[in-house]
Amino acid sequence: MSKKEKIDIDKIDLDKMKEMTTETPGLLPYAHQSGGAVIKPEDKGKITGRAVSAMHSQTEMQMSQIYQQMQLLADQAKAIKSRVEVSERIYQTPMNFEPLINHHYFLYEKEDDTDFLSMVSPEEWGRKKRFRKFVAEVKLLADHTWEIIRQGE
């Protein structure tokens, strides 16, 4: 052996060598075998940032769902209000017939601003129309309220 190949035992740091081996390799902060997975300590700021971003995304989705539910309720309230207005107009008109439950009728507004209820649809009038404006197609329900099938112009 040449002098270059000799190992000087006095220069070996045994404490440092001890750190490089362990009985519990799973607790090492680095891969303990060649080809082992690289273990990197996580950046706590990055973890917090991801968590906050996920939280914002989740709450935004929930707020969007609540907004859609509110919109649905507002649309339902608007439909009920419209139904009440049309029902009041129908019950204030003179009727020359008795409306039957589950039958369709048509509410019109005349030239003199009075309303009338008819069994004739706007499409069936032909050229001679006795009304200024078609208000609504309605159906009489069992509780004697009117369901709006279609709204006029």
C-alpha cells in the first residue's frame, strides 16, 4: 500500500460517522439507501397557503350555492306575487260562465282597460279580436286559486 491509500484512524470523526447510521432509518430526514425516496422538509408557509386557498375555494363554492338558493326563492316569490295579481284581476272580472277545475282559461284586457275571462285562446280569435292585450293563460286549481300557465306580452 502506498502512503496515499493509508487511512489515518486519528482523523476519523466517530461522532459524525454515527450520525450517518441509525437503527431507525424511517426517522432520518434524508434517504438512507441509494435509490431511496428523497425526503424534503415541508415549507410551513406553503402548507398554510394551500390550506387557506382551499378554504377560500370551498367557502366561495358554498356561497355560490346559497346565492343560487336565494335566487330560486326570489323567483318563487315573484311568481307567487304575479299569481296573486292575476287571480285578483280574474275575480274582479264579470264571468258569464262557471270556470271548471283543471280547465284552461284566458285573461284579456279590453280597449276600455277592463278585463274579461274567456275560453278562447289568443290564437283562436282570428282577425277580429275583442281585446287590446292578452294578459295570461290560467288554470283553475282545486283550491280555487289560479295557476299561470303562460304570461302575456
